[in-house]
Amino acid sequence: MASAAAPAAGEAPPAADVDPSGWGAKFHSVRFRVVAAMLGMMLAGLVAAGLIAFVVQFQDSDARVDQAILDKGNSLVKLVQTNSKSSGESYSKRLHEAAEDIEPRSNEVMAGIVDGRVDWIIEGNSDEPLLTPGLYPAATRLRDVSGAAFGEFNAGGRPLRTVVLPVKGTGAENTGTYLLLGRDAADQRAHNRASVQTYSLVAAGTLLAAALIGGRVAGRLLGPLRRLREATRVVSHEDLTRRVEVRDGEDDVTLLAKTFNTMLERLDEGAQQQQQFLDDAGHELRTPLTILRGHLELVSVDDPADVIATREVLLEEVDRMQRLVDDLLLLADAGHPDFIMREPVRIPEFLHQVMEKIHVLADRRWQIDETADYVVEADPQRLTQALVQLAANAVKYTGRSSTIALGCRIEGPTAPDGTPLPESDTLLLWVRDTGAGIAVEDQQRIFERFGRAHPGRGQEGSGLGLAIVTAIAEAHGGTATVESAYGQGSRFMIRIPLQAVGVRL
């Protein structure tokens, strides 16, 4: 099978090797997309709010101008109608005289319309007339005998807001005379446009500030994702020690990084267990395999007695390898969640059942020191396995006249020997013997894999028995310890925190 070749010159590198720091990667990053989405929503909101606000502002501005010229025109018309009772002049003339007395502002124009034609005009600023002759026809068409009529004209590029009012006689009859009052709204419109420009600049500044702040905040929030990506680029089956740097926080991204670290820890632990299993198996199987090979090389196939003796030796070594492999597999399974299966265990009955199994191991003085009337949550099969292992060890290092005892009690938060205990009560199981005892310097080592005491205590077994007891205790959340003095016997203890369902009988 051909191996994968390296990419040829000119070819793009694999996706996994693309530099994530380029601009293309930045534009496709989650950070850029989050900030872009935020700015897009802000822009849409600012545009919508500004559009609504300024449409209302422009309409309100025109309405205020219209109302101002309407009020002024009504006052002028009312004045003319009041004075008409004592004067014989025409309504148009009296209207003209009143308009001259009022003097329109520089941005206003007044005109009298009689029988459909412009009769007179008064400009507030004669240098820049607002109502030019070209606007006369459109202005006269605004006449409405029923009331005020509004319009807007283009007076040389300036918006001229206009109202035309009918001047009625004393009997409310139509006199054919109308008052036109107009005001230049250019300044008001310019003020409104300036407001739009100011709002646009403020909105642009707000978007820029939001982009800078949002980019920084998004970078901090999404930092664990970046570090997560960097960690995934360097993590391999050969090195699982890399972890993602996680700061304090409970947001989803931080929790994702914490979960990733937890996953790496589980993978690292599994890899370490696998490597330890391989190392242990290679270390311990090397000796029996060497023995097997040595006997096979030396056996004389022509000598039946030698063949029979060699066969017995080989079978013993095969049995020892089988036991060793079984113990290693059990220790490898100790880290799995289903290694123990908890169920209610009645302690008195449990101890008597264990005693029934172990008293046949050897001719010793077997006894139960004490028991506790309790029901606890534990795995009875694993606990039996641990106690049987401790009893088998005790048998190896005791004589026929020695005593081997089982015992159990419930301890409070402080153990009699000062061992730290959890806050809840603890189940204490032990196997006691009156055998050779264990030297102080050996008491910690014997619980390690392939750990043995000094030669005076013997070299039988694989050295995995107490490691299995420790694994069973730790799987229950407890510990395995020993109390012993060399030449004075030993007491191996298993402490297991009681579950909430533990009840006294």
C-alpha cells in the first residue's frame, strides 16, 4: 500500500495546517461573525430609530410653521373683518394696510388675492423676494372659500410654506378677497438636516466604539475557544498533557473549555492506565517466559522423566502467568464506572458469608471480632474479593496456631488512629492476623503494584493482591491501610464512606 505523499509544490496545504492567523481566517472566525452580527443589528436599530424620529421631526417642523402662519393670518383677517363695519374701503385695501402695519418678518411674504389675481404683495426681504410672478398661478389655485388651504412652493430653491385664507364679509358672505401668508422654511429644514448629520456622526461613532469594545469583549469571551483550537492542534496520542487555560467564569464557552480539559484528563488517565498495563505485563511476564524458554531449550526429548518434570514446571509457570494476567486486567478495569455495582448490603450476614468462604483456606483459628448492625450501599462481590485476598495473604504469613479474624464497625468523623475521615460516618472492615507482621518501612510499599516486603516476609505471589484491595477500596470512595509491627501480627483495614441510604438495623 502506498503511503500518503507530501503535497507537491504549488499545492495548498491540508486544511488542518492552514495558518489560522491570516485575514481570511479572521473574517471567517466566530469572533468576527459575532461582532458583525451585533453591529448589523445595532445599525438596523439606529437606522430605524433615526428614520422614524426624523420623519416625525420634519413633519412636526412643517406643522409648527403652518400653525404659526395660520395663527398670524387669522389674526390679520379678523382685524380686517372687525374694522370693515366702520369703513367703506374694499377688503383688499384694508387687508393691505393691515399687512403693512404688521410688517412681515424677513422670511415671510404677504399677498392679497382678489378675484383670482394677485392684487398686492409685501415681502419681508425685498432683496430676495419669495413670491415671484411664476408662482402666482399656483398660489391663486389654493383659494378655498370654505377655509384655510395650505401648500408649499419652491421659491428659488427655498421651501415656501403657504396658507391662503378667505376674507368674508360681515354676513359671512364671500368677498372674493383672500390673504396669502408664506414663510421660508429653509432655516428650519437646514436645522433638521444638521440634526440628521449630527445623529449620523454619533451613530457612526457608536458603531465604531461598539466594534472596538465588542471585538475586545468577544475576544475575551471566545478566548477559551481559541485556546481550545490551539490545544487540539498539538494534542496527540503521544502527548495528552496539554490543557486549555481556563479563567474563572460560568459562561457556555468557559464551560466548554472546562469540559474539554476534563475529557483530556480522562483520555490521559486511560492512556496512562494502558501504558501501565503494558509496562506491568511486559515486566512481570518476562521472567516466566524466560523460564519457559530456558526449560524448553534444556529439556531432553529422549528422556521421559525429564519431559514429565519439565512439563510440570511449564504448567506451573503458565498458571502463574494466567493469574498475573487476570490480576492486571482486574486492575485495568478498576477505573471504569461499572467496576462496582452498589446494592444494599447487610453487614452481619455479609461477614458470616465471607467467613464461610475463607475458613477453608487453611487450618487456622478463624473468628469474627465484632460486627455492626448496619445496611450499607456497596458492591458485595468486590468487598468479598478484597477480604478473601487479605485472608489469603494472612494465611501465607501465619502458622497453624495463629488466629485470623474478620471485623467490622461504624466509625465517626475521627478514626481512633487519627486517619482523616469524611464528614459522614465510615464503614471499617478489617482482617487481623497474629503472624509475622510487617516492618514500618514496608507498610506503604506493599500496597503498590508489585510491591513486596523484605525477604523475611516471603516473595510468594505477584505483588498485585494488595493493589487490587486498594483499587476496590478506592472504587468505593475509601482507602486501604495497615496497622502492624514486625513480629507482632497485622491488621489490614478498608474504610468506606457510608452512603446516604446507610441505616442502622
